[in-house]
Amino acid sequence: MPYAFRPLIAALCLATPAAAEQLRWDTFNGDLAATKFADVDSFTPENVSELERAWEVHTGDVSDGSGDLPETVWSATPIYANQTLYLGTPFYRILALDPATGAERWSYDSQSTLEALTQPALKNRGVAYWESGQTGPCEKRVYIGTMDAELHAVDADTGELCADFAQGGVLNVNQWNTVNDIFPFSLLQPPTVVGDTLMLGWAGNDWAYSVAPPGNLMAIDARTGALKWDLSFIPDVLIPVTGTANIWTSMSADPELGLVYVPVSSPSPNYWGGNRTDPIPLATSVTAVDVETGEVRWSQQIVRHDIWDYDTPSAATLVDIERDGQTIPALVQTTKMGFIFVLNRETGEPIFPIEDRAVPASDAEGEVASPTQPFVLTPPPTNDPFEMPAVWWLADAVSFGQCSREREQYRYEGIYTPPSVQGTFMYPGTAGANNWGGASVDPRTGILYINSMRIVQIIRLIPRAEYDQINGGSGNEAGFYPQEGAPYGIELTNWWTDLGLPCWKPPYGTFSAYDLSTGERLYEVPFGLSQQWGFYGLSDWGSPTLGGPVVTAGGVVFIGASMDARVRALDAATGAELWSDLVEAPSVAIPAVYTHEGVDYVVFVAGGNSILKAQVSDQVVAYRLGQP
Amino acid sequence: MRRSHFPVIALGAIGIVLAAYACISSDSGVAGTLGALLALLGAAAVTAGSVIAAFTLFEGGLFGLLAFLIGLAAVLTALAGFFLMQYGLAAVMALAFVGLLVAVLRPARHRRPI
């Protein structure tokens, strides 16, 4: 090349816009703001149908529950950091994979007990990643929690335990389980890493006891494992009679504000609150906590006196939105109820109105349901809070009117109808409209993307004496849960015909987009395919979903989540399906999108979850666009 | 022997292969499900019924009943194939139903005993 041309060529190269790249996907939600936004523009509605499998891995860590081991439930977001893909498995192992080939670089086995100590399955939602910014052994670390509440820290390059972390690399979190310690903690959700601090919650034994360990948030030094501070969400005076209000899901954080946003769950027992009629303002809330001190800066309770187990299920999504000519630092909290709370993340003030509305009273012994609850009607809820879906004519016909009869039999007066001895329709069901997948947002446009499910359940309070006769005094048979210490056990079932058909009208799941600057819903379409006994429903019926979406800069949404075990690409502008691929089990994890050595990948974990259907797998599949 | 039933037998046999694949292959999306098993039984019923129709001397009402049952099995299996997203099976069973109609509606002089 003539020397004189070189500056011109260089100038042209510099003038060419750099391709967008996603060089990290290093938290459960992709980033600390939980946007689930991937800054890659190579995947477009026009070309995404050309996706091909780049590699596929089976971890070997799977159980369908038919043998000695409990069933596995695997919802791990793969972590892309340090030029490596890290996965936690439901046998509490860490796998470090080559992001381009899936080849194993190293693995680490925590040797966790494989008993269902708290939850009914071996669950894992992945690993956490931290790096100090320095070089040397254990300056980059991967953390995994275990069923028996150990937090293991290993070197991200070698998989060797980091000896300077707690006791030889293993922190026994259960050492702090000293109040109402009727069950051990379980660490199923990886900690959220904020700076040099691990924000850690835990999972417990739901629906089993009235009095349970009080939920707390622990701030752990990422290097040493020392407890910096902890914050309890139950008032001290109530701890002898209740518990939980724990954090079992992921969190988000704004390092500039120094705040971590904490999704707090409901107090115990979950479906009767006669033991805890005094206010517990931090329960079932989104609460902003100072990262350095553990002080509560603000809190928004999303359900008062929660007797529906409507936990705050996911990390709030943080995004700056334009409204009335101003840029507002916003927080978007999706919920099990289908309400979308949009708050100023600095102050907690609502950006769209929160209305107090009267809700029905309880007729259960000792229960004092809150007379009002907060409703958010802008943005429109994903699920109708005032009216449950109508009886489905087809199910009613084939069940000879069973659905119509039951619609008259059970109590329903809107979303917050209290559980009752008569039986109460619960809509949305206990898994919620939205769960741990949360929402994704394109920070460039302020458009929010969310999948939701429409499941109707029947909750029945069973007086203790009757429950003990039905159940022989022990809990956790399918549908029955004891709430020991309360005057009632419960039975919780889906509203199905005897043949297993849903009694309510489809769709069973939708996918929606919202403009956060106006609060307007841009579209809502049925999403996925439901499946029963192998038979698929029609596309208009949609599917219940667990897991969340990822939106990319190219205008494509990637999502698994549906019960038909397919992973999909959607057109972000319309919600239309552009591509799908069958995997071995429902992909209830949030996918990860990353750019490795100049190539963009989307990777799905197909682990399954019994809430959707009894199908499990240990499959990980990465996709990339086909070679030209 | 009623040779006109041979295409239905052949289509039924292809249906068995396709339904068996759906039952056992993890690529089918319905492996191990009750629905796939029912589809396999349906294809087997179409095949077995057609064999009986082709190689026995059933006449009159008995033959009519047998043909009706084969047709019902073919239609239901085609529907099952459709809702299992096994479109090959659905198409084969639909063809088997058409073949059965052709076989039944052909003039009786074409039917010969063995």
C-alpha cells in the first residue's frame, strides 16, 4: 500500500462506527441495574432466524426425583466474565467453560449435601463473580451457595478455594441462623456483588411454620467473608411470633447512589396472619438500603399484611426515564400481582400514582386483613386485579359444568380476596404474574419488556383439627401445607377440571412492552405454548412462564420461560416470534448474551421447573449467527 | 383378501414408526408423554384394524363397524399428531383415513376372499 494512503485508511477505519459489544454478563440479571439489556446489534429481526447452535453441554447434574436424589430445579443465569462462562449447577458445583466452544476449563464441587433441606428440590440460580482490580491468585473469584448454607469462594482462573475467605474459602452462613432456627438456611440464589461487598439473602422452608427465622440481608466482605452488617426486616417485638420476610431472589444496586434495592418477601405463615396483625412495614416490599451502613433509606411496601405469599419476586430494574422534560432515576419493580411499581430510585417517591383501594375483609379466625392495599394502574397491570379470567367454555363442557359450579362455590372479590375456609380463588396464583425473571429494559428507549402468567388457584384454609386428620399431622403432600402453629393448614391447588384442563379462559401467558415515559402499554401478545400430557395448546392460548427476557440493541428479545421447552427470539417492536428452538426442558433461567472474541452469543440453560411441568435437564446451549 | 386396504396398512405402519420416534426421541418435544403413547397406540390400532379388514371375510354390518373404528382411530390419531406437533404423523394418519374411505367406497366386485 502506498504510504500516503495509510493515514486515509486509518481515518476511514476510525470513522466506521464500532460494532456494539457485550463484554460482560457478570450478574444474575446481566448487570447491577438488572436491565437485562445486551448492547449487541448483530442480532436483528431480519437475521435472527439464522441462529445456529454454537455448542451444547450436559453438566450431568440432574435428577428427576425418581431415584435417591430430590428433583432438580435449575434457573442459573450463566455468568460471562474473565473471558470465561461460569455456571452453578443444582448439585452445587461450579463449571468454568470456554465461551466459544463450551469446553470445560475447570470445575469445582462444593460437596454440598444433596438433600432437600428447605425447598422441595435441589435448586440453584447460579454463581456470583467478583474481581478486585488487582492481579494474582483469588483476585478474581466465583462464589456459589449451597443447600446447607455454605458460601464457597474459588479462584476464577483455577477453581481452587480462596483460603483467605472465611474458613479456608468456605463461609458457614448458617452460623448466623440463631433466631427461631427451626430450619437451616439455604443459599440457592447467588449473592449480589456491589463493589467489594456480597449482598446475601437466603431461602427457607415456605408454608411450613408460623414462627420461622426472621429474614435478613447480610453484607459480606468479598475478600475475607467477614460480616460487615446485617439488616432484619421483622420488628424485634414480633420476632417471637413470626419470621421470614427474607430475600430469596436477586437484587439490584446503584453504586453511584450507594444503594442496594432489596426485594423482601412475605412474613410467616404465608396464608394466615393472625399472629402478626401489627404492621411489618418492610415485609413484601422493595427497600433501598445503604451499601456501606445497612441503613434503610426508603421502602415501599407493595402488599400490606401479606396473606397471599405475594413475595417481591425479582430484582428491581433500574433505568433513567424521560418524563415531562426531565430525566428521572427510576426503579421498576415487577410483582407477583401484576402491578408494575415505578418509583424514583433516589427517594422512593412514585413516578406513576399508587392508589390505596379498599379490599375485602377476612372471615378467618383471628385474621385482620388490611382494609386497603396499594394499586398501581399506570402502567396497566399485566393481570387484571379486579376480575379473574372467565370460565373457559371448552373446559366447562368437557367437565360437564364442573368449572361453572366451582366458580360459584369459591370466594372471589378481586385480587386481594383473603384465603378462607370456604376456599378462595387466588389470581394471580402463588407463583405470581411475574417471578424471579423480572423485566428487561432498553435504556436507550425506556421501553420495558415483561412476560407474565395467568394462573388461577384455589386456596383453602383447613382448621387445624381437620388438617391433622387429612394429613396425619405431617405436611408437604401435594397441595397440602401445614403452617404449623397457625389455626389453619392450607390446601393450594390449580383450578383444573378432573381431566387436568384449566377451568379459566386462555391466554395462560403473555409478553408485553411498556413505554416507561408515558406508562402506556405498547403491546400485549400471547407468549409460548402450553403443554399437557405432551399435547400443545394453540398459540393464542400462550403458556405460563418462569424466567425472564433479555433485550438486545438490535431489537431482538431472547427468552425461554415457557412450558413447551422452547427458547425464542421475539421482535422487540411487536412481540412477534422470529425464531425458536426446542431444548430438553423449560428454560426457566434468564439467558446470557455476550461477545467473545468478536462473536456474539446467546446462551440458555434448560433446567426445568416442576411449577411448569415435570421435565428436567442439565442442558446448556449457546447460539450464534450462522457463518456467512 | 381386500388389496384395497394395503395402502392403509402401509400408512398405518409408517404412522407406528413416526409415533414410536416421537415417543422415544428427545428431539420430538413429546418423548415419554402420555399423548405420544396414545398416538402410538392409535397408529397401531389403524394398522391392526386394516390388517383384519384386508385378510378376513367380514362383511356387512361387522365390516362397517370395523371400518368405522379404523376411521375413528385414524382421525383421532391425526388430531393427536397435530396437537403433539408431529405433523408427519398427522399427515400420514389423514392419508390413511382417505385411503380407508377409498377402500370402503370401492365397488364390492373388487373385494375378493382369500
